[in-house]
Amino acid sequence: MFFEKYYISAEHVIGEGAFSICLQVTSKETKKEFAAKIMKLSHDAKQEIAALEACQGHPNIVELIETV
């Protein structure tokens, strides 16, 4: 589903961590560019998603577009 919506630019790695990688992606529909955090299946992301959802609207927190 994710790959049907976004082009991934593997050349534009924004950052890497123990459980994820952040890549520059482009929406196929709107052509807008985003940073996508792609997490390993072995990592439970529920707490991280909940924290981002709770902080939406704060000027120093990134906007959560969607989770897949």
C-alpha cells in the first residue's frame, strides 16, 4: 500500500537508527515531498505513533501524515 502511494528516493537517506530508516519520498498523487520513517517489523511502533499523535499541532513537532 505504501509503495503504491509514494516514490522512494533511496539516494536521499535522511537518517538511520537501530529500528528504522528515514527516507525522502514523493507522493505519486500530489507530487509533495515528505520524510518517511520506515520501521523494522520487529519493532513495535505503537508508543511512538501515540506520542506523535498526542503532540500534533506543536510548532516543534513534525506533522504525522499517515501510518501504514
